[in-house]
Amino acid sequence: MFELSLLCPEDRVDVLSDALDALDALSVSVEDADAQTPAEQALFGEPGMPPPKDGWQRSRMVALFAQEAQAQEALQLLSAQDFFEGCRILGVQLLADQDWVRLTQSQFAPVEITPDFWIVPTWHEPPAQAKQIIRLDPGLAFGTGTHPTTRMCLRWIAQHGVQGQRVLDYGCGSGILAIGAAKYGASSIDAVDIDEAAVTSTELNAEANHVQLLAGLPDKAKGQYQTVLANILATPLKVLAPLLCSYVASGGSLVLAGILERQADELKAAYAPWIQLEVADSEDGWILMTAQSAAALV
């Protein structure tokens, strides 16, 4: 493959991406041309932060082409366009052959939840100290164990135990929390999500981990559960407060994640009519909030 590199200002990233796509680029990537320098910029995308931009003030764009002639033709055609003013061609070069599958896999190592509980991609051997593992490869659905919210939920499952319980994973993504509950002995598990792709992902991951669960759309959640897990984001969690609380059985636990530290008070207020939330864990600016059903406290 051949790599065409361009330097352009932020306001040209979108139009150049479209143009490169129309010119049959196999892929287009954008990075900060000033990365690793004092002029490096951070583009935020977390909840409550400024929305991410299309590019940086000085963006380096890299387009891959199957043939050198395609890259050279793209170079010539782009250079002649009015919208290319202020941009610069950095060059075309042959991209060395690599084992792209192995290269991609090398970016995903086993993830420690507790010293003896690990998330392990299928191409890795489990760490010697791992007594409990979930086999999970990166995919389309959220939840591979690399994000603090997922790790905190799994840590809670490992430390508090769900042996023999009926468990609900609401907003299951990859199904990782539901699978974790199954690994720690839950007797019945419902995993639901509004995204059908997530439901399919959950079913496939459950099969790969040799655990039993019921995955489906949210209407599959029925009755009450000893543990209700929801790793979403603060805004939908607030909207879902009455629904999620209605699923918690007497004496049961509600476990919520996807919440930033500064959002703790608003979550407490949203759930106050039904249950008393407290911060149970924190990591990298994210928190885990849990509560026991009010009936058990009487």
C-alpha cells in the first residue's frame, strides 16, 4: 500500500476527508501535526467536556491507497482544487508490509480487574495469577474492560459476589458485566440493550465464555433482581431512575457507572425518591455509585 500525507488547517479536514474517500482511499486518518510538542492540542469527547472537533489547528492527514498511481493521481487532483489552498502535500511513500492482524492484536493486552480476575483477548494466554477470566476481543459494542467504568463494575461484582442471584445488566453493550456476573455464580442473568448489535455481541461473547444468559431488547427485563447493573452515562441514568429502581428486589443492590465525579450530587438527587446512592469507587475521574434497596434498610 501507498501512503499519501497532507498538512492542512482544521477547517479543511472534513472536505479533504470526503475528497479522499471519493478518490478511493482505503482509509483516512487525522492526527495532530504538533503532537509531542508544546503546541499539542487535546480534543475532548467526554461527557460534559467540549465536543471533539474534526481536526487540529494543524492536522496531518494520512490516506492509504492500494496503488502508487492512485496516490499520485489524488495528489494532483487535490492540489488543483480551490479548497486545497492553505494545505500542503507532505509526500507519497510505500508502506512497508506488516502483519496488520498481529499489529492490531498487540495493542490489546490482558486487563486486570483484581489480582486474580482478568479480561483476556482470545489471542493471549491468561496471566499465571488469573483464577477467573473473561475472554473478550475488541468489537463494535462498548465494554472491553479497558475503560474505568467497566473495570469498577467488574471489580464490584468480584468483591461483593452475586452467587445464586438473579442479575440484570441494563445497557449491556458487549455483555461483559453479565458475563462477569455469570462467572461469579449468578443463577439467572438478563442482559438488555437498545442496540440490536449489542444484543448479538452479548450472545456471541456469552457463548465464547461458556456462560448462560438471556440477551434482548429492554422489554426482556422482567420482574425484580437481586443485583441491577447499569453502565451507561449520567443523563440516561437520571432518566431511567424510576425504571431501574423498580427492578431492584427488596434487599437488592443497584450498581451505576458511566458517571463523572462532578455528577455525583445530581445522580443522588435523581435517585433520592427511591434509593440512597453513595460513591463506592473511583478511577480516573469516573465514579461507581451503589445503593441497597430501601426496603432492606427498614
